[in-house]
Amino acid sequence: MNVDKKNLLNDYFPIALEKTKELVKIPSFRKDPKKGEAVPQAIQAALTYCVNLCQEFGMKTFIAPDFMYGYADYGTGDKLFGIICHLDVVPPGNLDEWKTKPFEPVEIDGKLYGRGSFDDKGPTLMNLYAFKYLIDNGFKPDYTIRFIFGTSEETTWECMEAYKKHEKLCDLGYVPDGHFPVVYAEKWISDVDLVGKFTSEFEITGGEVYNAVNDLVKYKGPKVEEIKKFLDQNKIEQYMKDNDLYVKGVSAHGSLPFKGVNAANWLLTAINSVGLKHPLAEFVSKHVNADFEMKSVFGDLKDETGNLTANNGIIKITPTDFRYTFNFRVPCTRDPKVDVNAVLTKACQPFGINVEVQDIEDSVYFDKNGDVVKNIMLVYQEVTGDLTSEPIAIGGGTFAKSMPNMIAFGAEFDLNDSTMHAYNEYVKIEDLKKMMEIYAKSIVKLTTIKK
């Protein structure tokens, strides 16, 4: 089947864009959740919104009774082709950092602003309406095509655990939540807590999720002027409010901590510098703040899929105990249990810090010369004219890890200009158009079995 680009973009894209705005308006985030909690009403609403759209397209739909996941099917093939999207977003964070309201989408200078516009609501709607175009034009896939909608990708991944427990796994498919041209490898992800008991002179709170740079922390305690002086010398923003010191960093995706400024790490380093004693302050100032790879702890773990990166997302220090989180992105050929978590445990012992491993997400690795990657690259090159870009490896973890045979395919074109998880998240309108065309053509190519 040939895709008519003019028909697709003139007749389907404007609707997809408006539906994206409607979906972005739903504040579908969780704040520091724990496993077993009920799906929040806003995330239920986002799931219902997308499943209802699919029902209108004529697809067979299902929503789990607890709203953990939903899906929509089209076709009668014996094999199942999955397109896995997620409808939860990261929290908006400090609202003062937004130029626009995060859940009131707006177009400015050819960009759609709003939390989730890029991660993952925009790409989700581009896929849905690319597929609606195919349905309307009589496409008959050799696979049954299933859109799967997750509700906890940014947090616990319970949605996909529940899906795998109750539903059929996909024989092939993709996740529109990575990068173009295609992601052949995704690093391991290990979420770890540093915890312990310690009698502290001060209190610190800040951060909301493991996988975003901790960009705003509150300090209550002594030596405020000395701490402020240290932060000023290092050009770290801060301000006083209600007799508390607030330290401001710069938000970024947890897989790209070097693109942000971690407020917690700088505050702990300042605390250590002015002579306030705390095991976290000692450990972070020595091993973390100056090196996102933490080479003084782990050595050089780099392989063809990249470096190790370490990100702090949440901190809480009380007068009696403490918690500090790490989100590690571990190169594919390394073992996160042996090369990272065990090494970290040993390094923390002299400081009186305990290590609690919360989760380890599997790595993903596809043969760059295999049919799946080759077919995706052909479509990408046809649509964009880009004949130089190569399949990439990323630190970001997508739902491609949730089951075998899934690959991350789009939706980001420029990895160095990422707004995912950042304040003022946006997606370029022209990029949304390119996505729609790429996905429409790719669905045809990947779900048509050569006879």
C-alpha cells in the first residue's frame, strides 16, 4: 500500500494535532508513587480518552478493570504487532520555571508547548491518526495490530507487569518513545536508594521522581550564609523563602544528567565544604558531584552503547535519617548487579550508608544488520532524506524493555536538543508531521509479510 503524503498531512494531521492538545490538558502524572497504589483519576481519564478514540476508529478495545493498561486491536492476523505508548507524564515540577502553563497546551513559533507534548502524548496521537489513515484507505495488515497504552512508564512500570501477566505478548513491534532513526540498544536501568540513620543538624527535601534531575531542594539548618557564599562562587542559584534556603538547579532527563544542574548534589557539596557533618554530604561531594560517571567508584564502564551515568532524583534528610536516590543507566555489556550495585554497596560502607536496590530494568539489544532495523532505516531515510544517521544506543529506558521483540523507534529527532522531562517541554509541529508520515509508512512495511 502506498501512503499519500498530501492526504495524510492535509486531512489527518490537523485532527491529530488538536487531539494531542486535548490529551495534554489531562494532568496525568504521579508524584513519588509506590507500587500497589491505585491509578490516579487523571491517568484513568487519559487512558479512557485514547481507548475511546480507537473505538471510534472501529478497533476492538479493552481497559483493565483497575485502569492499569488498555489496548485496541485491528486485523485478523495470527501474529501480534504491538505499538506500545504511555499516557502518564513526569510531574511539572516548579511551576515558576514554566513560560506557559504545563497543562494548557499552546503553539508558539511552530512549537507545541505542554507537559507530555513530546513524551509521549504527541507521538502517541501521531501513531493513532497515521493508523486511522491506513484503516480509512483499506489497509489489511498480515498481523493483528495492537495499540497498548501504559499508565506508569515514568514510575513503576506496573502497567506492563500487569499486561504481561494477563495478555498476549507481541511477536514484533515498536515503542514511539525513543529517538530517530531507530534505537538498536537501550542500557540497563537500576534505581537505587542510599539510606541510613544519622543525627543531623539540618533538613533537606527535594525531587519527585528517580528519572529526572533533582532541580529544586529546600534547606533548613545552620550556616546558611556560608552555604549561599559557596553556591554563589559556583554560580548555583538560590533564594530565601520563609527562613528556608531553596537551591535551584536545571531539570533534565535522568538519562542525560549532564544536561541539567542537580540542586541536591550542589547543596550537599556546599554543606560538606562549610564543615557540616553528614555521610551523604561526604559521599556526594567526593564521588558524585564532579563526575556523572562516578569513575572514582566504578572505574570506566564504557562500551559501544555508551558510558555509565548516575542521576539523583529525590532527597530527604531529617534530623534522624536520610534517603537519596540514584537512577543509573548501565552500558549493555555490563552487569548492573555486579558492576554497579555491588560496587556501590562496598563504596558506601565506610560512610555508614546502606544501599537498597529498588528496581533493575533489562537492557535491549537488536542486531543493527537485522531485518527489523534495516526496514525501519529504509522508511526513515525515504521520509527524511537523511542517509547519514545510524542506529543509536541510548541511556533512556523505553517500554521496548517490557517484552521481547520490541524496539524503540522515534520520536525524537535531535538527541542533543531534548525537552523530554524538562521545563517548557515542547515538540516542533514540523517534527510531528514527519513522525506521522514515518509511522504510517513503517506500519505498512513492518506488518506486511513477504510472500
